[in-house]
Amino acid sequence: MADANLAHIAAGFGAGLVTIGAAYGIGRIAGLAMEGSARNPQAAGDVRISMIISCALIEGVALFGTVVCLLLAVK
């Protein structure tokens, strides 16, 4: 195989790992936020805000990782 083909395969694999990692992290945050809201309903608003901010930061990192993988594939 040529080096370019391996770079494309590695970039695709890396983008997939970034997506899986982000999905796992967001799922874990959402599950723990639901558990926290169930245990303390008065704090549901604060928990929801913290969850949304955390999910947005994870999505930003995932998007950055995917862009880096795609740029490496094009290079």
C-alpha cells in the first residue's frame, strides 16, 4: 500500500475514535445528570446548565479532532 492510502485509512480510523469517545463522554454526562436530578430535584436547573456546557465543550473538542484527522488525510 502507498503511504497516502495508509494516511487516509488512519485519518478515517482517528475520526471514528474521536466520534466514539465524544459519544461515550456525552452519554456518561447525560446519564449522571439525570441521576443527579432524580436525587435532588431542586438542583435540576444547575445540573442541566452544567451538563449543557460540558456537552458543548466535548463537542468542540470532537469537532477539532475530526478536522485535524481530515486535514491529515488531505495533506
